[in-house]
Amino acid sequence: MRLLRRIQDATIDPKFQLAGILRMCQILAAHLDHPAFKEWIRQELNGYEDENKVPDYRILKNLECQGDFFGSFGSGWKNCQIPLYPLPEDFRELVSTKDILQSVSALETVVSQTNESVLRLLWPADYLPILNHYMGDRWRYTCMEAWTLIPTHAYVAVLDTVKSRILDFVIEIEAENPDAGDVEPGVKPIPDKTINYIFNNCILNHPNQSTLSRASIQTNKEIYMSDKNVNNFQGTNFGNIANTVRDSAQQQTNPYIHTEEQKTLAEAAKEIQQLLKQLEQSHPNATEEEKIEYINDETTPSFKRRVINALKATGEAAIDQFVLENKFLKVVKAAIKGWFQPDNSNNK
């Protein structure tokens, strides 16, 4: 039986462990020679080490939080739900959002062995002074222990999502070449561009999104774990504790956009950065020249003309304000500089 068909059969067999399915996908990834697919499989098998690379389906949001509160004369509440609305938005998001970093084997073990419908994730001790600072005046009680509730069915949902995305991916690959999983070493069964499209659409589940990391959640968890920050909350506004929170807010509301030309540059910078992230996933070792060539190939002549006209009106340095990731700035500027050349055929 062909490898692609074996993987399909395994995804719909409830007795087949997901780790075994992913190992078959490792063989497929080797035949396809697709770095992003290999890396996704590796992280699902071994767990995610970098929280910034956790895919969206492994991020749980709006989770309930509880705690034990104690007051004077032995008064207090145990297992009391913590109202999060009085807390600053960034801290509220921090405690009510959970990244599931464990490997699929670990998740399968939790699901199969636990009899609890909800699991507790204890807050670090550093979080409690922040909570008490904002809740003390309202409750007049002190929280001695707090935790976030993780529904067990959320782990089941992660496992099902991985299976479904594998199935979608394999079906699309089979439609391109039924023997893609059984070719001889060194034979490229499907063009890279086709695999990239299928991977982005089926595994990332976002045709225009090119990274496994979340784009909308930047909790900056390290600011709450830093001694110098967590001890400075008394009598201050929480939003001033860390500069990183301010910087994150500036990324969401860009103060430089005032004209149509600046809006054009902001949109162009965003689109080019998305292209570079896509290339980073499929070809992580691409050279600067290859990155520039990729940008030129994936952008239309009209897109290039709009960028050129906008820069002529605002100045070539204006693009710097809209490239939010410094590692891309040099490549973006080099690519755009080439568009100004009179003999550049990409502008015709």
C-alpha cells in the first residue's frame, strides 16, 4: 500500500496513535524535501521549545481563573473565580491564555490517563502581588494561591486538529502525485511552489499566513517574571512597568500613517514581510539575493509602481517606519531600491 494511503487510513483509525502517524509523515517529508513540513512534524513529536512558534490551534484563550482568598479573622473564599476585568489588559491576557507546548504523545497520555474534566495550572508566585495590587482595594482580601483552569477537552481538540490537517495535506499531495511518498531518493515528486501552497493552506490553515507563530498575541511574559519589574508595581500604572508593552501597542496602532502614500507603504511593507516569512518557512537558509528574487517574483508590476510613487512622495527612508521586524529591513530596502532602476523589467 502506498505511503499516502497508509497515512490516510491511520488518521481515521481511532486506535492509531498520532505519534505513529507523524513518524510516517516524517518519511513523506523526506521524499518531498520540504523543510517547513519537517520542522512542523518535529515540533509536534518533540514539543514546542519556543513559545513564539506555537501554532494557533495550540493557543487557548479566555480561560477561567480561580484562587484562594483570605482576609481578617479567618474570613475568605476558596476556589473562587477571579474576575479579570479590573486587571490590565496585558496581564489579563497573560493569565487567561495558555500555550500547549507538550508533544502529541504527552497530550495523548494526559487524555487517556486523567479522569478530571479540568486541570489546574498554578500561577507563578510573581503574579500574585500584581493581582493583589489591583484586587485589594475592591475585595480587601489577599490571594494566597491562584490558577488557570485548562479543560481536558482542549487537549483532545489539539490532537484532532493535527490529525485533520495531516489528512487534508496528504489528500492534496495525493491529488498532485499519488506516488509522492514512494519515490526514489533524490527524485522531486512535486514542485516546491505547489508544496508550499498546500502546506500553507492545509497545515498552517492560512493560505496567506506563512509562520507557525501567532501574530495577534504578544503577551511579553518575561516582564512579569523579572524581579526589577515585578517589585515596582506599587503606586504605579501597570502599563508603565515595561517598555515592551508600549512598543507592542505602537505596532498595533502605527503613528506614522497620515497620508495615502504612507498607507500604501504600510500595506506594502506588511505584504513583503509576509512573503519573507513564507520563504523563511520553506527555505530557511535562503540568501539575501534569493530573498530579493523571491520578492520580485511574487509582487506584480503595479504593486512595485505604487511603492515607487509613494516613496517618491515621502522619501526613500519612509519605508523604515513600517518594517516592524528589523531582520527584514535590509532585504526589503534592497529589493525596493532595485525597483527604481530604469532597466528593471519588473516595473514594466
